[in-house]
Amino acid sequence: MYTSELVFKTPDDGHYFFGYYDKLQLNKDNDKLLVLKVDFMDHVPNKDDVAVIGYFDLTNQNTFIQVSTTKAFNWQQGCMLQWIGGDFNSKIIYNDLVDNSFVSVMIDVKSGEKTVFDKAIYSLHSNAKHAVTIDFERHHWCRRGYSYDGIFDNKKNRPVVKGDAIYLLDLENNTSKKIILLDDMINNKPLSNMKNAIHYLEHLMFNPSGTRFCFLHRWKIEDGGIYARLYTANINGSEICLLNDSGRMSHFAWQDDTHLLAYGGIENRINSLRKYKKVLRYFIKPLLPLYHMLVNDNSRLSKAITGDSYIIFTDDTKEIKRVASEISNEDGHPSFSKDGNKNTFITDTYPDPGEGSIADLILFDLENDKSFILDRLSSISEYDNSPIRCDLHPRWSYDGNYVSIDTMNDGKRGCYLYRIKNA
């Protein structure tokens, strides 16, 4: 029986948030909670907005300590702020806009020593010596809610940009190289629905040891939705594996180095129809209102049509296993803690408008096929289906004893910290 105890929440002197669910917000000693602080919550961050970067000292009357500022942030992923190895206690890294370039910055919070890298990061290797990333200037034109403002290169505002790629960053030498080209992904098992679509790469995530990483190739298709392919690759971009080609794939988390938990659909007749441009134009398009009503619904009927559920993929194989299919049919942001327990994961749901915009914080026990609602939190309904929404994005502590979230439960942006108990 898992339960939670709310042990800290940010004060009312501003809006606090962190960002994505796969980053370490709480340091290894569990006494410093990283946050971003802003004085607004009602618009997508723009080139004139600045966020304060700091942490709450949980052993010193929850004192807020400012460390730096950033102009490269969004509501969904923050600025990729996180504690980094080796000790996960003294150094942080984040993205910023400096001299008309998106960069990443590493700071020792004890000494104040700062290192600036030439590119912004997306996913950081566990050794903090490497990272993988995308072209954030291009991403601005593809998915505004997950990108940064401040650089407007109109040459990158087109469906496909020649040379767009995933980069491997060598943080020790401050160098980078392209390892996976967008053009190569488009030419890999091409589909007719790719024609004239806006293509981009995103959601990069290293496995625990950093030997491989996963990513999504996404494109916007004529049914008004997004088609997504889930891939994995070696750290140098070799041995690329297409794990899922159903078109429906959203959030994921590495369970270990070879198993990837993801939420999405398996290949079936309905999902396969979206692969073909003529089918989209003449068959699906007239039925779009009904289609979107069904696939956006979290009912059993919707799940039966799309096949959406949590799935465990075995890397570099065709092996899949649907999990938790009877205890959750809702998309969320899953993650496993670093404490070695691979039988439990934390996740969330999107706010349910039928219940007054309430989102659930959930822990799944895979070994016993059980789920536990740790908390139920309200949102601001007018923001729910917009780029300024506030997903919970639950994040484990290093030892698996705490979970932190972003929330609008108090009518403003804030962060909650829970102690997790297994009675």
C-alpha cells in the first residue's frame, strides 16, 4: 500500500515551476529543491521574459537561494534544469539564450564556478560528459509550447530543413557533431502521409547507463494530428531501431538499459489507416470530428480503437508487453527512480473536465498489477488544452523516497514535494 505525505510546497510570493518529468529536481541529499521563478503565468514565455533559477534549502527554513537566470524556457520542459553527476549535489545545468545563441550553462552552486557550452542540451548523459540535443532554433517553428523564443530564423520555418539533425555534445571539449539526420528518418520506410508534412525530432532520452537513447520522429499530418515514430540508437547514432510505427506514441521512461516503458498505440487497422495520404483525404478527413472525439476520449471504447496503453518495449527487438492496461487507460508522464526498483513507476493523468479539471498523481506497482492514487489536484480549466497548461510531470528523488510535481492546485504555478511511503 503506497501513500504520500505533502512535506513542502513553494510559497505564494511568485510562480514556481520546474519542467519535465525525466530530470532530477531534488539533489541526492534531499535537501535542495531546484525551481524556476517567474512573475507571470498567463502567456507562453517570450523573448522579453526572464526566469530566476534557484533552489529551496529544505534544511534551512526552506530559504530560497537564487543561483542564476535564464531566457530560454517554456512551461512544459522548463530550461532542462537539473542536478548532475558525479555527486548530484553540487552542480546544476540548464539552457539559456546568450549572445543570440541557445547555450547550456553548468554552475557549481557552492563555488559559483560557471561553464558555458556552445549548444543547449536536451538529454544529459549520466556521466555529465555528454548530451544529445536538437536544433532549438528550428524547434521554435515546429512546436511552440516545447521550444524557446528569442531567435527567429525564417529559413528554418519550413516543413523540412536540410541538415536538421540530432547532435551529440562532448561537454568536456565543448564540441558537437550531427549523429542522426532528419532526412534519413524521413527516408526510412517512407509513408505517403509524410508528403508536405512538417517534420521534426524531439523527446530525446538516454537509458540509465547512457549507452543508447530514444527519440521521436514526428510529423503533422492531414487529419490534424501528429504521427510519431519511436526510435532508439547508440550514443553515436548507429544501430538505429524503429521500435514503434503505429503513429501514436507520446511519453516514455527507461525501466533499465534494454526496456522502455511508453504510452501509445500498437499497430492495428485504425492506426494503419493514418499512414496513407489518400485514406486520410477521402476517408478519415470527413470523419474527423468523430475520430478525434473517440481517440481523445479515455474510455474503454477509445482504448479498444487506438490500442493505447502503457507498453514495455524490449530494445532492438519486436518484443512488446502491454502493462497496466486494466488499471489505467490515460496518457501520462512515467518515470522510474534511480534507486534500482524497476517494479514501480510514478505517473500522472491530464485534468478530467468532467471532474472539475482534476488530475491524478499515480504510482503503479507492476509486480502486483496495482495502482495507487497518491493525490488528486485541480488545475485551471481555461489553460488545460493550451501551451500554458500545467502538467504534473512527477519526478522521483534519487533514492525513490520523494516525488515532486508542478501544479496549479492553489490557483497559481507551484511545486509540491511528497514523501512516498510503502505501508
